[in-house]
Amino acid sequence: MESSEEIKKIIIPIAGLATRFLPLSRAVSKEFLPLADKPSIQYIIEEVKKSGIEEVIFVISPGQKGVLNYFKKSLELEKVLIKKKKDKILKELKDFEELFEGITFSCVVQKEPLGDGHAILQAAKHVGKQAIANSFGDDVIDSEKPAIAQLIEIYKTCKAPVIGLKRLPREKVVAYGVVEAEKIANNLYKIKKIIEKPSLEEAPSDLAVLGRHILTPEVFQYLKKAKPSDKGEIILAEVLNTMLSDGKIIYGYELKGEWLECGDKQRWIKSFFYYALKDPRFKDELKQYIKTIK
């Protein structure tokens, strides 16, 4: 049996409508938009693997099962590549498949887009009595130590929910969930409240909530009891605020690494160029090309 400290599962909700990417998102799920030459979801799963996670539970919309096919071995494709003597491409395919050995993938369906908390709740039956990681598909973290591994390390000490945080320029916090928090150690905070998209005057800090969490089974009990908002949604931040009001302890950790956002077109394009200009295969020629554009 796993010890209570071990976190081997993660929930990744990807069931959103991606309205900010319409009309493209009618044909291509947002998690497959590339950053350089890899879809954003691959960066997240690579982070998952490096963090010691063994089971991935995707929360998808009805009919959205392409993500499972992406990470599944294709013996027929391998046979075709062997027959056509595409040895280089075959090696690249096998190297890709080896990246995710040891991870099992499954899906649960969110029939309607009823909030991020509702999406997470759909995976409740997979949680059991262990804490579980959560990662939203809009956020990619480029860091030496994987972001999820950073949060797991904090959880092992505190045995309570942990929220990923990132410090932002003050003028930008109005677009994010922002925490009111007490600093208790280097990069570690005790959360007092989460305020969604505050005005500059209302913002209690410059620490924004990032799409990485460690959730304990108790969070799921609160999610089950949560009343939908005026929009009919169950929102994770609101549920966490309810827990805080009940005297529960929730920690926040200021993650180390570069936060690459993919939630809208402009942020995705910036993240695309970040990875493309960092990749030694592309960066020199791309830099030269950019100079020629008028």
C-alpha cells in the first residue's frame, strides 16, 4: 500500500470549450496547439513523468478522446514505417513512446462545461484516500525541477492542500486569481483567501494562482457539497475559500520556473516563440528569419 505521502495520480481537466480559439478549436482541441514542435499537453505530461506520477486521469468533453490516441502506441504505424524503411522517423516515434512508459492514461467525461471544480469532481471515484495532483492544460511550466514535484515536496511536509503561485507585476494581477496570504518560509505561504480577478485596489498581493495543485480527499468532499455559482458552475477557488472559512489549512508555494500561458491566442503565440527560440534546432534560423520580416 502507498504511504499517505506518495502522490502517484494526477487529474488534468481539458474539457473546456476553448472559445478564445474559435473557430480553430472546432477542429483542434486546445491542448494540441503546438509550442515549437510539440503540443502543449506533451510538455505537461513530461512534467508529470519527471515528478514520479504514474497515473493520468484526463477530464474530457464528450467525444474528445484524441488525447488518449496521442499517447498510445501505434503498432500499425510502426509496421508501415518499417516497411517503408523510414528508420529515422521510426526511431523518433519509439523515443517518443519511451518518454511515457510507466504511465497509465484514462479519461472521465464532463458532459457540460460547469466549471473547473465540477471538472475535477468528475474524477472523484479515482481518488480514493490518497492526495492527488491537479494540472490545468492552459499552463506550461519550464523549470529545472518540475512544478508538480515542487508541490509534492511541500505536501510531504505539510499534509494539506497546496496551491501553485507565481509573482506577477502588480498591474497584471487583475486578470488572475490572487491570494491573500501569510509568508511562513522561503516561497511558502499560508493562504487566507483567494480573490478572483480583483481590481488593483482590491488585490491583496501580487501572487497569482497558477494551474497546479495538490488536492487532498477532503477537497473532494467539499466539491461534492458545493453549490453552483450564479452561472451554474462549481469553481475550485470558491470551494477552497469555503474550506478556509471553515478553518482548514491550505498552503501556497511560489513555484520556480518560467510560466508559459496558453489560455488565449496572444499568450499562446508568446509561449510558442519562447520554446521555438529556446530550441537549438530552430533558434538560430528563426532569429535570422525574424530580422527579415518588416
